[in-house]
Amino acid sequence: MVSKAELACVYSALILVDDDVAVTGEKISTILKAAAVDVEPYWPGLFAKALEGINVRDLITNIGSGVGAAPAAGGAPAAAAAAGAPAEEKKEEKKEEEPEESDDDMGFGLFD
């Protein structure tokens, strides 16, 4: 679980990044003091050191960009995979026809 001190430091760092200010332990401490949030003295320096050399703005804005990039980049493999799709559908249909065991068949259920 995340503590109040950790959240306060994260929010302070995000405020500094949003204002295009360098994230340092002293600046995080200043924001925390202005917000009347009491944290252990090591938290601001720890967060500043963790964010050192990281472009937080790019990290936040590019969170999901890696997921959709792979299929869009490979046109030929995607076409080959699409050609093999009908064979896979036939296999799935055969599996659906087979009877499946359920919890009721075993004599117990989720709410028993």
C-alpha cells in the first residue's frame, strides 16, 4: 500500500514537472511545506533521486504507445496471420462443442 508521504512526494514531483521546473529534493520539500504535509526527511530526496535523468512528461504521455506499435509496424506478418485465422476458428468451434464441466457438476459452487 502507498503511504501518505509517498503520494505527497509523487504529487509534488508532478506539480514540478507540470510547471517545467527541475525536480529536486529541496523543491519537493518546499511544496510539501506549503501544503502543510509532514513527511519523513528522506522522502523528497529519494523521489528526486529516482526521477533524476527521467523525462516524466514523456513517460506519462507515452504509457500506451508501445502496445499498438507492433501490429502496425509489421504489415507482412499481419497479413500472414490473417490468412491463418480461418483454420484457428475451425479448431475453436470444435472445442466449443465438447461438454465442459462446471462447478455444479462437481457438487459445489461459488457461493456454497
